Amino acid sequence: MLKHVTTDIEALQLLDQRLRWLSAWTIHHANHIRDSDDGLKVGGHQASCASMTAIMAALYFHALGPNDRVAVKPHAGPLLHAIHYLLGSQSREALENFRGFGGAQSYPSRTKDKIPVDFSTGSVGLGVAITLFASLVQDYLSAHGRLDDQDRGRFVALIGDAELDEGNIYEAIIEGAKHDVRNLWWIVDYNRQSLDATSADRMFERFDEIFRSCGWRVVELRFGKRLAAALDKHEALRTWFEQLPNAELSALHYQGGAAWRERIDAELGKTAAAFLKQHDDAALAALFTDLGGHCMESLIEAFDAAQDDVPTLFIAWTIKGFGLPFAGHKDNHAGLMNPTQLAALREAMGVREGHEWEPLEGLGDNARTGVQSLIERTRIAREKRDRSFGAVTVPAIPPPAGDEQSTQAAFGRILLDLSKAGGDLADRIVTTSPDVTVSTNLGAWVNQRGLFRRSEMPDVFAKAKIASAQKWGADNRGQHIELGIAESNLFLMLAAAGLSGDLFGTRLFPIGTLYDPFIARGLDALNYACYQDARFLLVATPSGITLGPEGGAHQSINPPLIALGQPGLRHYEPAFADELAAMMQEAFRLIDDPNGESTYLRLSTRSIQQVERADDGWREGALAGGYWLREPGGGAEAAIVAMGAVMPEALAAWEELSEDVPGLGLLAITSPDLLHRGWTAAQAARWAGQRNASHVERLLSRLSPTAGLVTIADAAPASLSWLGGVLGQRVAPLGVEKFGQTGSLAELYAAYRLDGDAIAEAVAELLLPA
Ligand SMILES: Cc1ncc(C[n+]2csc(CCOP(=O)(O)OP(=O)(O)O)c2C)c(N)n1
Ligand SMILES: [Mg+2]
């Protein structure tokens, strides 16, 4: 007798089962078996996993190649771990410690998980969109001769259907259409359920239209093979089934075969009598749950048919919680099987008690061989890639000459000089901006290095000999990626380009510019970029009320506070061009350093008199967060503490007051963020037995313990007022708490109390006897 040999489809179906079991068990173990000493809910999403086990089995064990990169729907994290467990690249300990300290993370994490995670996910929508920008970065690298063809891959996003409500997805596909992005597969787990309930029916018809109009191919996998065949034979049944609203469909899936029978009988009557006769309840339930996203043959067929580079949206119909007791129930999002239900599932899957963690438990000998062989043939990378750092020696960046300069103009000049000087760093810089390239002073750089487009875009105005300061032709050698006005896309672009070393082994130095207040528009995407440890330089300009008549809605107040609370992002706010040059040099170094981070430069259009420097003594302090621009006298009773664009007011006030206030110092703050970090780090180190004062403690200890500090910044006063807490000195905080008024600088500084008078009054207040 011929021995039955498991086909790949059968092996994939078995892997689908294994993934359903292992993901459910991992979550169950964390919630019901592992000891909990704090009584906190652990959680996990058995239903969200169960809905895409077939999709992920088909992808990872069949469709994906070694260069393909995937953003996995956050709540399917346990499935990704289960896949790597089957591949031998995830440990049992990590699964046993799912959601525990150092264990497999709740949502796939590039930085914390030990398995290769291509993109972190968690905040829905962002993981989807970053794949599009990563694909653009891949095309950029290829066009610049920095990526071999054999290293190119496809970018895949596994998407929850409710995730499709996130607007950032549509911002991304609009941008993608402009850049003709390709090599994207976005696969929607269309289980028609969100967190709270079932999804609205009306939107569904629209998704395919939206994607198609952005140049995507849309492939719908609605019915599995068996269901399609049954419906082909029965037109009335098909019409009835297709018109079932989402909520009804989910409820029927939950209720099972008897409910299907009753409903069909009630609504189709005689027409369906023969059909009902041919199927018992179990057969009815099995048939109607044969949706496209659970049918291995349909999935494989669809993936195999989409091998060109056209961006493709797959809409795979599924049932949330497929195969689990709460399948289809609208409240199943965070639902957990109880121990009895879990035991029933274990039995049904042929898993022996005590053998729950065995990767191929429950498979007979023949099947096991087929499954093992498929696992071995799987082409995806098992190991995390090394991160690529140390690509470039950052050259010294000299400050641009000029007695009067603004930091924004100096930024443009520094980039221009870098471009003209050439070299590896300049060649690896890629700039990007959401339609504010010219107004943030990137123009000269773009004139030099050109706009990037895969296919040439002529500079129509130049061809017509119409005078313009800005060249605007593009080709595939360009180094500036122009984006539409969508700040979320800017941050996702920076995230993707900032992960270029990790994703493609080639370090890029991404620089993004925008107006400071609009950071808030893309804040979650910025946080997302930092969370993944993408490395970039963010240049925010102009900022504050210092932009004067341009003012109004463009004034920014709180970004320094945002930066103060944002891990992975270092805030620098220079007053002078030489500080800026030092900071840019440092920012480039940090991009390419394993222990580095991203940098946020808050700049200004205000042109100010540059200071004379006796030596380079300021530099180290400026890079550490602050330095004495005017040294205080020993044990001085007062200091002016100023940041950024208001430095001329601080200097003038210092000149005026220092005759009357002996020892008055002027402390230039260049990074409240770094000072604060240093302060808390020094405190933590003290408990570990190291007693080194932090930079800010050293700076402030030059003053008397009872000294008063007048802090001033064109930003929320809380950016600096905390300095009083370091050594217990008193503070009079000046800064901006309201915005929206236009006016000349003098008028605004007077109105918001950022001028010399305000500083004098604040100093006086602090020095008055209590
Ligand atoms: C930006 C953001 N908002 C809210 C959440 C909380 N949340 C997690 S999953 C979810 C619904 C997911 O539904 P769907 O995308 O359809 O995934 P499913 O679990 O059904 O596959 C919500 C609202 C989140 N993770 N991110
Ligand atoms: Mg859903």
C-alpha cells in the first residue's frame, strides 16, 4: 500500500492548527498557570490570534522569502512567537514568560524581543504605514547603488480590519501613490470585529475603491473553496449569505450549526430545504466558517498569483476567535478561554496533558515528516540581523561665518557646506519634509543634491527659463524626498529611513524638517519611530512666538516639554550658530552610534548677534545641556538661565543688572532634556554607590544654595522651572503660556513677558527680602 505523503497544503493546514494551539496556550499559560504576585491582569488576545493562523501559516511557511519584512498586527504577537518557536528560533522560556519581564513581548517589539521582529507594532495603523515607507527606502537605496538586487524584498503588513479606520493609513497610501511605491502586500484580517463590537457594514464597500484609486490591486478572499462551491450551486443561498450584515454573521458563527439551520429555514424556506437536508448541524457550521482567510488553498493561490511588484491589498474574510468557543462573539477581543474550555480545545487538538509546549504535539508520524520538511524549507530569516553602526566618521562641522545669524539660516548653510564639501556623510544624508522644504531652509541643499523620484520628473519652470531660486526637477539620484503635508508621514518616513541600517544593512542619515508646532500632528508616529530606535535628525523651525508677525497658529509652546518626556529623542535648542554646528555634528554621530539616539533641534528664524568666544570651553557644556555664558561670581545669589532665541534679551539684562547684582551669572541652556536625564541618572547611580554630581548639579552648585534663578525660554516655562528642584534654589519662571497673537517681536516679548523688563523684575523679586 502506498504510504500517504502529506502535501504542502496539508502540512500548512496542520501548521495552522499548531499555531492556533500554541498561541492560545501561550496566552492561557500567562494568565492561568504562571504565578502572579501582583494580581494584575496579564491579558492577551486569543481571538485576534485565532483569526489569522491560516494567513500567517501561509505567509511564513510558504510565501515569504528571506528579504521580506513584516509588520504583524499587534494582537497577533503570540502567533509570531509561535512561528519562531516552530522554527527553533524562539525559546520555550520566552513563551512561558509571555508578557513577563524579559519574556516574549505583548506586541512584537524590534528592540525587546529576541526573535527577528522587522517592525514593532502596538499603536494600530503605524505598523501598516511604515511598511510603505520602508519600501520607498528600499527603492531609494537601490537607486543609489546601495542595495543589491538579490537583497531586495517585499513589505508585508498584517492588518486588523478595525485598524483600517486609522487615518494615517490613507495619508500613507496617498503619499505612496505619488512615489509609485511597490512590493507591498497589505493583508486585512477581515474578521469584521473591532475591540468594542462588530464593524460597520457600510464602510466595507469603500475600502477597495479607496485603495484602487491609489493604484493598488485589491484581492478579496471572501469564500473558502468549499463554501464557494456550495454557494455556486445555490444562487438563493449565496444572495442570502452575501447580504447578511456583519453583526448577524458574527452572531451566527458564534451560535453554530443549529442557528444556521433555523435562520436559513426561516428565511429561505423551501428553496433551501434540500440543502439543509444534506448537511447536519456540524457540517453547516463547518461550511459557513469556510471563509477565504481560513482556507489554505485560497490563501496560497492568492499569494502565488501576486508575485509581481504591484502593491496589493488582500481582504481575507475571517472569523474572530476561529476554532475557539467564543468565535464570532462580539465581546471576544480580550476574551480568554477558561480552564475547562482550554482543556476541551486541548483534547480536540490531540494535545496530551503535560505535552502542551511540544512543538509538533498531536501530529501522527506521516504528518509530522511533512510538517517538519516544510518547516525546514521555510525561507524566512531565523536570526535577528546585526544592527549596522559605525558606517561613517563624522567630520568636524564648522559653524558658518557671520556676525548676525539665525539658527534656521545657519542650518541651511551648514547643510549646503556639507554638500559642497562632499564625502561619505553627505552622500548618506537623505532629507525629507512635508511641503516645508523651502521655508525650513533646506532649499540650498536640495538645489545641490536634487529631489528623489524613481522616474525622472522634469523641472518645468527651469526648462521654460522662468527665474526661480529653487530647482525642482527630480530623478533617482536625488537625496531629498519631498512629502505632502502630512506630518505623520514625515515621522514614518524618518522611522523607515532611520531603520535603514537595521533593515537593509546600510546606514542613512535622515534629516526631516517641519515647523515646530506641527510636531504634535505626528506625535504618535514620532513616538513610534523612537520606540523602534530609528535614528534621525529632526529639525523643527521656526518655533515659539519668536516668529513674530508670522505668528498666530504657528507659534509653538510645548514641544520642549514633549521632548523632555520622549525617550530616544534628544532635544537641543541652540542660540548661536556655533552651538548649532556642534549639535549637528553630535546628532550625526549619535545616528551612527550603537548607544546613540535621535536628535530634535528646535530652531528659530530670529537673526541674532553671535557671541565672541575666547576658546572652545563652551562646547562640551553646550553638548551636555548647558554652560555659563557669563560666569557667576562665587556663591552668587542670582542667575539668569536662558534658552534659545531669547538669548539677546538675557544678555542685555545681564549687562544691565550685573552692576547692581554682584556675581550675577548667565547660564545658557541648550538641552533641558539632557540636564534632566543627567540629574535623574546621577541620583539612580548614587544608590548604586557612585557619587558623581550630574552636569546640572555642577552648574548650579556654582551659585549660593539660596540663590534665585530667573529662567526664560520661548517655550512653556515648565521647560526650565524644574531647575529649582535640583539644589532647592528658588525660581522665577518666564516663558510662554498662551499663543496665537501676531505682532512685532518687541510687542510680543513685552506682552508675554520675555523682555529685559520682565527679567529685571523677576531678578528683583527673587532678591527682595522675604
Ligand atoms: C492607536 C490605537 N488605538 C487603540 C488601540 C486599542 N486597540 C487595540 S486592538 C483594537 C481593535 C482592533 O480591532 P482589529 O483591528 O479589527 O483587530 P482584530 O483584533 O479584530 O484582529 C483597539 C481599539 C491601539 N492598540 N492603538
Ligand atoms: Mg477585527
